[in-house]
Amino acid sequence: MLTGLTPASFTSDNRRVSGPPPSPNEFEPFTGLPRWSRALVDIAQLARKQTDGRPLGIVSVFIPPTPTIYRLNPETAHQLRKAVSDRLQAVLRPQDRLFSLTHWEWLVLMPDLMSPASLTLAMLRLRGCLVDAFATLDGDALALTGYCGAALCPDDGSDPQHLVQSARIARLYGKRNDSGVEVYHADMDERDREQTQRLADLPNALAGIGDRPLCLHLQPQVALPGRRCVGAEALLRWPQSDGISMPPPHIIAALDKLGLRFRFARWLLNQAMQIITQLDEAGIGIPISINLSASDLLDFELPDLVGQALATWEIPPRRLRLEITETMMVEESQQVSEVLSGLRALGLSLSIDDFGTGYAGMSYLQRLPVDEVKIDQRFVRQAAVNPRDREIIASIAQLAHRLNLTVLAEGVEDESTAEVLHTLGCDQAQGYLFARPVPLADFIAWHRRTQTA
């Protein structure tokens, strides 16, 4: 247990923007700090107020988790994050704002900076406040190392997510060159020419122009036992000249940077509608799952967009399932809840992806209108040989079933794992044991071959 810790609070009015009071879910319970969704709103509002020529600084502070941190029990880890938050807050100015983004990342907004140089000095103070070890009750001293990166508004743009991403890029360079702190500049993006060229090709790939367009591959989801195909997940693919597809998170990050996220959402829905229509023509009436991003869940127009797509293509809502990662549940806000409720009102099925990797817990499942829990593959892959993973899976399945939720296990690669998952209470499974993600035509062929047999 860490010493000198007090309950978190966040009551200073000068640390919040004006407007309606934020939802309690916009604050992290362990540190008392506002979270991701509130940071985006504050950046946008502060950016509009920068009229005197003094820039707004956005600082990303990250502590790379160590084996010692991973060994901490959850309560001690929460208290450690609270202690770190207190130290960071202590070196900030009254007008600065501190946010908790992920388990070991914080964001600082620094309005009305005198110059870019003052931003570097501020990062040195933030990094320096973590030098002293954190004491524990058992007499151990826990040493942490932090890295900082910063971006400036309006110099580096005005879009909130782009500014945060720029600060994170600068932080990566600070860690790479051992300086520990860096301010973003355009050369950081331009150094990787291959990545720059890919970004230039992405708008055409999204529009279907050229020989390497964006596409969706399908991976089946099967019932346990019996192996009956009960659905499929549509996974984003962008083949490159070397024959390797760029990882989907990298594609999404590039789309965000280029301001193409809104166009991509429409493309994704249109592609899903086409896939469902072609599956119907092949006599395959299964639901198709697509993944939503954090940006999607902050878009109040998303329910209308989905509703229009379903109506235009005359697709029953039950044929479309939307997957949301557990991290988005942790970052839940009033905006996210309203968007999810609007989607659920359409009759869609909602699923929580990668469940078990964050701090959402079953309390979120009680509040949010979800129908399915997908257990993350890091618990699934060793389930046949690791008793702790089996305990986690069994606990999730039992609690989910009490809430009438379907439980799906991801990353199933062998028969022994599939058998264990069935005995632990998993209803469905997905993974290479059944099929890899494949183009639509290959999926239809797989379905006819395996399901007929």
C-alpha cells in the first residue's frame, strides 16, 4: 500500500470550462481527474479562446509500465496512479488542467503560454517531479520514469485528437533520443517517408481508386458446441505493395490525422450493408459485426447515420452488430451513453470487445445497453494450460449470463482450447481454429463447405 494518499477530488472551478456540469462518469474514480472525453471538449474550447497570440500547450505524460508495476495488486496500482497525479498537479499553474487518459498516461492543457520555450520548461518540471521514489508501507521504494511530449495550438493544428496525437508522437521521440521531453514538429512525421506515402495513398484507397483499396475481410463466429456459424466480424484490411496489410489501428490513426474519419464511417457502413446483402443472396442470414472507434462514440449523428444506412439498404437492424472496446467503456461519458442508447433504440446488437483488459467491470454492463461480451484473446490462448486464465473466463461467463449476455471467446487456435472454453461457459468462439479472416467470396465458400457438412 502506498503512504500519504487521500481521497481524490476535483472541485476547482478554474480547472473546468464553463457550461453544463459534466457527467460523473467523465471523472476517473481513482484519481478524481477528468478523462479523455472531457479533454477533447476542453481542448476545443480553449483553442477557440486563444486570441491574444499566446499558444495553448498540450502535454502527454507517460510512465512505461515495468514488471514491478504489473505485479502490483489493483488497489495499490490505483493508489500509485493517485500519488503520481498529485505530484503532477502540484507542479502545474492554477490555470493548467490535468486529465487521466489511460492507466499510465496523463494529459496536461497549458493555456496562455508566454512562448514555446516555456512549454519545454514545464515538461522538465513534470518529468522531474517523478524522480523521487514512491514509498510503500512495506518499506520498498518504487522508482518511476516518465516521458513527456507536447504540441502547440494553433501551430500544430486545432483538431483536439490530432493535437493529442502530435503530443504523443513527440513523446515517442523524446523516449527514443533519451532526452525525455520533446515538442512536436512536422519533421517527426516527415522522417518516415514510407508512412508519409501511405498517408497520401489513403484517400484514394478509401475511395476505391487504385490497385490497393481498403476492404473488409470476414472471420466467422461459431456456436459452442456444434460449430454452427452464428455470425462474422468484418475486419479492416489495406494491402500494401509488400503483400502485408497495415494493422487496422494504424489505418484508423491515419484516417483521423487526415480528417477522413467521417468519410470512413460512411464507407464502413456502406461496405457492411453490401456484405449483408450479398450474404442474403447466398442464403447466409447471419449478423455482421463492425468495430466502432472512440471518435464514433462522440458523434451524436452516428445513430441517424446508421439508421439511414439500414433503411436505404432495407437491412433488418438485427443483422448488424456494433463492437465497442472495453477501453471506451472506461472512458464512458454522458455523450457516449447517449450515442449508445440511440444505437440500441434502432434495434442493433451491441458488443464489448477485448473484455477483461481494462477496469470497466461488470457495473458498466449493468448500465449500458450491450448484448454480448467478447473475452480478450490474451486470456483465451492459454486457457487450456493456465488455471488463472480459466478462472477469469469462468467468472466473466457466469456474471455475463446473469445479465442475459452472450459470451464469445476470441483467438481460439486449437481444439483443446475450444473444449475448455465450452466447459467454462462460453457460448461462441472466434479464431484461426475455425477460419482466418478472408474476403467475402472465400467466406461464402467456407460457409457452404463447412456448414453443409
